[in-house]
Amino acid sequence: MNPRPFLGLVRIIFFLAITLLLLVGKSSTYLFALFIFFLVILTYGLESFYQKKRLYLASVLEPFSGKILIFGLLLFFVLSGQFFWWILSLFLLRDFFIIILRSLASRDDVSLRGTLSSRSLAFFQYGLILTLILQKILESLSFQTWISRIQVLQLMFIFIALALALLGIILTLSSYLRGLSERKKLGKRLTQERFIILANKKSRGYFDGYRRRLLKRFARKRAALIYYLPATSMFAKIKKIVQDFSQVIIAGGDGSFESALNTPALYNKSLGFFPLGSGNAFYSYFYRGKRFEYLRSRFPFREMDLDVLEVEWDYGKRQTLFLTVGIDAEVLRYNLPHLRTPNGFWDYLSAAWKTWWSVPAQYEWKCVVDGRTYLLKNAIAFNLGKVPYYGYGLRSLLGLTEPDDGVVEGLATVNAHRSLLNKPVRVWAMFLTIMRMYKPPLLSWKGREFVISSAKPFPLQAGGEFLGYTKSLKVKVKRKQKVLVI
């Protein structure tokens, strides 16, 4: 048996048992509830042991079980009149505020560091719950002298827990603001501009008159020529068009930019991006969450090197900046170009809905990272790349990706429980990725070469394009491409 998922489930069962025993309201049941509470504490010791011995596969229940037990029992004591509702509200507000800060940090590509560990707060919250149970026992036994002493200890735990909650908010906010001010500027400032804009008329945004006006406004401010790509073989004769220009702006969607990456005539150019598609993962990356920054008059571009990956699968090779295998790739299969409407986000949600009901999200992969083998059973999705976004600002990778370190980043979602829960687990994993929280069911690696294989074909997408099914693929850094960012 996998011990760690078992321990997470046990904590939730123990919470229900403690609550029921406290509801009975007898001295014997209070004592039994105290005994079970000590068993809960023991599960954390066992978890640390299994973690050191590497005898586990992380469980999605792990982040939930502790919070359910703490807030569930504190709510019980509030409803029974033994605890203060405003203190519980402050604890809840603390967690909500931390989530908001993490969301902002993820959007602004800021790494939160130096924050107070939630384990310290949880320790005193458990101590508080312990004193509340002890008070129940003493009241049932009419030990009035000891009740006042327990209440003093209880107040001490409340004071320290509130102080830690406040300190955690202050440190997290300070870390976020410091990260904003110290955020590393990528590349070097572009001193000489020689732009041409290659616009894809097939991109969804081109059919919107407002988006076309934005493109022309952008071109006018940059004193750039707009060249409209042909409907077929877009970049087939582009070498002569771009030969007198140092920088090339691709106006289109993610697929347009990926096509440019696979065009040898553009290898020695600095590639920029104008969002004219639907999801625009590259807009999230190149503009770093700055809304409409590309319209500001003469803002400075910065030029940097970005690793370009090569993915080799059963039916070919392709250069890309991000790819996905598993259920996330299936969403792209249902979101084909000929089925799309002017509303890109709702098309994506519609495709995700179809995938939820039509696709079994269960894969078994053998993953080799720089020669080291990992067996991923009951896997759901695997993201690899240098650009940590799907589009719409949704993150696909954790942490800060170094643009030119020659390393591929990978993030897998693996469920330690039954496959019946795989799709809800994937939704939870996406939330964790957006918050940049490395918790189960996420598994992360970095390596110069990834090889993923399976006995059964699995779906693959790269750069927002569904590539079909394969039994194996290899990913590595192929070359470096100069790109324009802000």
C-alpha cells in the first residue's frame, strides 16, 4: 500500500471521528477524541519518516487534510460556543490573502521567497485545538481549578497563532513587493530598430476590426511595415521579404509564432510578438502580464536569447517552446481551427468540457530525464517547455524559467489515488500551478533531455497545435533564438 495517500485519508476520517465523539458529549468520548487527536499528530511523524525513506507517492489529499481538520474543528468549537468566530475568520482571511498574493506574484512572474512557513502556524493551531479538547474533558469532570489554567494556555496559543498569521501576511506581501522591485530585466535594451511585421490573416483576432486597428496603430508607432502573409505556405518565400530587417514581429496566435520558429530564414532574426490570436501563451510570456503594453508609444523592447526545443515523436520532428502530453493535449484535439468561433476563451472551455466527458485521463509513462528513469503510473498530464504558459495567463510550469540555460523544464500531474478522481485532480493541479505552489499531485524535473514512452499511444500537442498520438517522444534544446520582450 502507498502509505502517504493512506495517511491523508486517515486524517480526514479522524476529523469526522473526533467531531462525532465531541458531539456525544460524555467524558469517555472526550477522552477518546483526545486519543484520536494524538494519533493525528502521529501521522505527521510517519509522513516525515516515509518522506525521508522515499516510500511514498505524494497524495492530492495532503494539502487538504490538515486544513480540513484545523478549520473543521475550530468551526465546531465556534458553533458550540467555546471559541470566537472572529478569530476563525482571521485565520481564514489570512489564507485567502496569501492566495491573492500568490496569484498576483504568478501574474507578475515574481518568486515569493523568505515567507513564514505555514507549518509554524499549523503547530500552534493544533496546540489551540488540543487545549479546547482538554477544556471539554475538564468541564465534564468538574475540574474547575485546571480549567482556568488550560484557558490561560489557550489564550497563549491564540495570541501566538494570530501573531504568526499576521507576520505571514506581512512577510509574504514584503516578499512580493521586493520581488517586483528586484525583478530581473531579461536581455539587453534594443538600441536600433529595424522592424517588419508579418501578419497572419487567418488568426482569429484579424477578423475583429478593433484588433486590426490596434495592429495598425502599433505599426505606426514603431514606423514598421506590415506584410500580410499568404493563406497557404505562410513563410515559404519570406527570406527575401525580411532580408533588410533585423527584427521581425509576428502578428498572430501561438501557432503563427511557432511556425516562424520552424522557418530557417528567421533563425538569425530577433522575433517579437503581437497578440492577434486567441490564447496567446507568448503574449503572457513576452509581455510579462502587462496589459496593452504593446500599444504604449515607443516603449523599449529588450532582446534576449531563448532556448528552442526540438520534439521528436513517432511521426516527425518539430521545434517548439512548449508542449503537453496527456489530457491537456486532448483539449486541443477538440479545439480545432475549423470549429473555432470569434470567442476564443469559450471555445477553449467548450473543448475542455468535451474532453472531461469523452477522454479517459489515465496514462502510464516511462520518463527518462538525463538517463534517470521514473515510472509514472496513473499519470494525467505532462508539460515540458521554456515558456511557462498555456494562454489566457494560465501557467503550465512552476517557478522562474531561465530562458537560455540549455535545460528543459517538466511538470507532471500524477494521482496517487484511484483513476476515478483523475479529472478533479487535474483541475486542482491547474489551480496549484497558477498559484505556483509545488504540492501533490505535481512532480517537477529539469534536464537536458526528456524521453517519454508508453505501451499505448498518448496525445501530444506543441505550441497550441494538436499533433496526434505517439508511443514515444524525445525533447531537448535544439538551438537559441533571439526574441524581443519587455
